[in-house]
Amino acid sequence: MAYHGQGQKVQKVMVQPINLIFRYLQNRSRIQVWLYEQGNMRIEGCITGFNEYMNLVIR
């Protein structure tokens, strides 16, 4: 448990990756994907769709 300010407790919550992707989709957030085996290559855009295997459609 982390503490914030004057004795207020701030609870950190674990978020499932699929829920985070869905939140980015809903908010039309701009994301950046770093490729695993090619660290110097990144794909940037907004998520327009995804499936249960977390395959992304980025525009």
C-alpha cells in the first residue's frame, strides 16, 4: 500500500492487459507499440480493433 499526502492511503490496482487495450480503444488514445525482436522499430497510432488474442488493428 502506498501513501499519498497527509495520511491518505492510495491503493495500487493491477489492471488486466486486455482491459487496458479496451480502455485505449474507447478513449481513442494514441499508443506506441515496441516490437519485441526489433527494439529500434515502433508502430504508433490509434487502436481501431483487437481480438481475444490481443492482435491489434492500428490506424
